[in-house]
Amino acid sequence: MRLVILGGPGAGKGTQAEQLCHRLRIPWISTGEMLIAAIATQADLGKQAASYVEQGELVPDEIMIELIRQRLLLPDTRQGWLLDGYPRTAFQAEELDFLLEDLHQGLDWGIYLNVPDPILMERSLGRSRLDDKPGAIQRRIELFHQRTVPILEYYSPRGRLLEIQGDQSPQQIQQEILQGLKID
């Protein structure tokens, strides 16, 4: 199964992705971790991405698309995968479809964890990550609404959007995801 998981910062994407990937035995591809690794290696793409990440801005599409392409070519993705943190714009969703067509793959579902903004802020502040400062978090929430929410309009008419209320317990969210994907 090939999936993307969508939601604002602090929506619980990582928690749900980890559980779902364990259940489905597919790799969890966190674009945040990919970016951190690329920046740490000082590879060309990592150097380009670093300045955007430090400002809490989205990394340009051409950099992300190339990082995703490289990752999806690895052998562990043959049985499926879950992308966490990509796509973040409707353009990226379309580009991902083009990439998957080129790779002879197809996206099964976009899973959207719908969480109210105050809860996103509260959860993000509670994580104590280096980049989780109130100003940066607020900027990421604003960017989420401006750029990511239109992805819902891209996937929904294609019948590939599963919307889950993300302000429930992690167990309830996981159960609703499994039911929506028709997984026993």
C-alpha cells in the first residue's frame, strides 16, 4: 500500500505513521528525517535545503521532489511505503503523481489528520524540539493552511482522501485509519 499522511505540525502524523507502517510492514518515509540526514551529510541537496529548514519555511519543490525520487528508488519501497511530510502543496501532490507514474507506482490514499489549530500549537510546544519555538510553530501552522490544505481539494475528487478527526486518542485515530483503509 502506498500512502501519504497529512496534517498540521503536531497533528500526530509521526505517531500514526509509525504504528501503521509496523502493521502494514512498509517503510515509514519521514521527509523531516530525510532532510535532517541530507543536511547532516552536507550533500548538495542538503546544503540547499538547510537555509529553508532553519527559517521554518518549506523547502523548494524541486529539492523535495528529487529527495523523494531518490528515496522511492530504494529496494525497500517495492511493497509500499508511507510518506510523512510530503506532499505539502497541491503542486507537490501533482508532481508526486507524475513521479509515481514514472516509477510505475500509484498512490492508494492520502490520510488527513484534521486537528484544530490551538491543539496543534499545544502539542508542538510540548515536543521540545529545537525548531519548536512559538513563532516558528505559528508560521508552520499558517503555511499549512495556505499551502497544504489545498491538497485536500486535489485528493478528494480523485477518491483518495481519508479524513480522520485527529483530536482523539491515538488508539481511536489508528482504529479509524485501519477501518478507512479496510485493514483488519
